[in-house]
Amino acid sequence: MPHSSTPLLSSNGGRLPQSPPKTLFTKLLFTILLLTAAVAISAAAAAVIFSTAPSINLRRKSVAKKLNKPVVILISADGFRFGYQFKTPTPNIQRLILEGSEAELGLIPVFPTKTFPNHYSIATGLYPARHGIVGDDGFTDPATGDKFKKDTVDPKWWLGEPIWETAAKNGLKALTYYWPGSEVPKGKWTCSDDDYCKKFAKAEKFDKRVEGVLKSFDNSNKADVPSLVALYFEDPDSQGHKVGPDDRNITAAISLIDQMVGKLIEGLKDREILDEVNIILVGDHGMVSNCVEKTVFLDDFSEWIEINSDWVETYFPVLGIRPKSTKLTPKNIVEQMNKAINSGKVKNGEYLKVYLKEDFPARLKYSGSDRIPPIVGLLDEGYKLEKNNKTMRHLCGGDHGYDNELFSMRSIFIARGPEIKEKEKVESFVNVEIYNFITKLLKIPAAENDGTAFLADRVLKRSR
């Protein structure tokens, strides 16, 4: 007798499932057709709606332009050593980095890594031997015997063409706010309007400076809105000289700079022009600690040669000697000083290298000016030089001016704007490249300079 079995998944004695009743089948078919039609109609409606809606940029909202020209705001934080941006939270600086481009391992200053030479190199695209500001102060014009002072506005000292002069020459309005060299009348730049050429007043608070910049964008006459702004802050350099780069006072100064960047960003945002403005944040040099035990004394050379105080134009980190002796040539003096160093009897002498100007390392580009004294000494990182221990100015602190190859002398370059790539990292470069970059942003021809097209090629968005 046949053996019967029941499949595990069947409930009808092993037979195939029966067809549903005809009325039920008809209802199901009608429902499916209704759903299909509804989906088709919805898709068609959505296509019509989205085809006429504006496209949305999730990062920067597209709004009607309020400025009818390119604008650059160049900001300098004096002595902002590369790495300071990691010492404390800097959300506003980090925003510029995230939404723009940066020199990933820092900006390389020109030599000497001092304030005035570097600010003027950023402004002109020239090395100091060519723009004439070969130090912060104390150097001599041998033709006249005059000595340079920081507050001089005599154009004979300030060579080359700074970016504010280039802007004025091309019919653009510029606003300078305490940038070194900006008070000097040159060509079309007369610095006669106090609203656009601010005379240095250290007492003015940083937030008032930012407010002054923002106010310039409130001009009802668009022609009076500056195309170029150059804004200077003297911190964190002033703290660095007093306490070195690792003190908590430095951290507070960095926080203040970040707050000022934030105040500027918010002010531009409130005016609905943030995404029309190119912001460039730089420093001029770094900072390194130095203390009394790292000092070379010129009087220790007296067994070999007497260096008179009136020969010395600068002591450290760059020793500059312009001899007034008729008996000793610069070559004689250098030979005797190196003999003293090689004797091992000059304390810390091994950390000083003394050259005739023409023999100074070519990579530093520091020989092609008669304002550079005929004898130049270069100190190792963190060392200083004094006439003797009676002339010591402070026991410990910080300084700059050393070899620009030193990582401690690097600063920052960060840029954000409508023409600037986002999240772009570039290798370190010398700050003479910045001048050409700004002229590209402003769409004006550059004066002759020592820069190249490197920065513009790497950072600017390509034309579409």
C-alpha cells in the first residue's frame, strides 16, 4: 500500500497551493495598480519641483554678491611661531585652515628673521638686501652715515614697491593698519588720509583695530571700500621676548589673536560678505628661548683683537661690525676673531661664526647691499652676544633673528576665500612668495620682485 507523507511547509496534504478566489485576486490587482500610479505621479511632480529649485552648496550658501571687486585682508601676528596654533584651542584659526589652505609645516621667513625685514619682504616680495630694510634698527647708510630707526618714514630707506603702493597705482583703495613700512609715502601711496593709513599707536586695543577694519566695509560708496587691508598685531612677539615661547603668557596671547580672527570673521559674516573676502593670516618669524649662560662676550676676544663698541651696529642674533679703524681691514678683523674662536678660550665662542660679508652663506641672500656691514657674525640657535657681562639686558627670555633654516624661526601662512582651495596643504615656502599671490587675488600686475608663481599655482582655484 502506498506510503503517504506530508511536506513540512505544506498544509494541504502535499498538493500545490490553491489559487486565491477570483474576487480576492481582482481586489489585489486593483490595489497594486493604484499604488503604481501614485508613485509615478509623485516622481513626476518631484522632478518638476527640483528641476526649478536652486542648487544648494552645503558649505557656503550662495547669496547675491555685495562687493563688486576682489578683496584681500592680510593679517600679521608678530612672532607667531609655527606650532603656537596647537598650544591652546584656536577654533577660529582652525576654521580658516579647514575652509582654506595652509603651509603645512610653516612659513619660512627671510634672513635676518627680524620683524621689519620680514614684514617688508611680505609686502614687496623682495629679500632684505634688495628692499633695503636689512635689520630692525641701527644699520647704517654708508653714503650718508645716517642710521635707520624704526619710526623713520623717509622713502630713501624703503626700496621696492609694497603691495599697498601697487594697489594704489592700479586705482584700488588700500587700508593699512600699523603694518611696518606702510606710513612711508611712495609713489601713488601718500599715506595722507588717516582713515586709510593708520599711524602706529601701540596703546590701541586689538579689538578696536578689528572694529576699524570692519567699519571700512560699511561705506555707502562702494568705491571707498578697500580692496586691500593690511592689519598688524604686535603679539605674541612682545610676550615672547619677555618670557620665551613656552610660558603661559604666550598661551594667553595666542588665544587673544584667535579671538581677533573670530571677531573679524563674525563681523564679515554679519555684513554678509565673509565668502567674498580673501583672508590671509601670517606671522613674520618664530621665537626661541635664550638665557645668560648662552652668551658670547666680545671682550673675551681682546687677547687677539679689541672690538670697539662704536664699530658694532648690531649684537645678536646677527653680529654686524663696521670697523672705523684705518689700520685694520675687515679681513684682518675676521681672521683675528676666528683665531680667538678656534683657540677654545672664548666662552661659547664655538657657537659664533664670523664672516666677511661677501663670504656669508649664499642661501641666506644677505650680502648684496652696502647697508649690510662688511663683517657679519651668525650665532647658533638660542645664543646671544654682548659687549661684556655688564651690558646684559635680561637673564632669560626669547628672541629671533637666527638662521631662517631653523624650525623655531618658522611662522604661519593660512588663507581662506572664494578664490582659494579648501583643505589644501602646501610645503613650506619663503614669505617673498606672498606678494605675487596677493596681486593674483586682486587681479593687478605685480611689480618686479623675487617671488614666483608657486603659491598662486598651488592654492588658487583654477578658472572654470
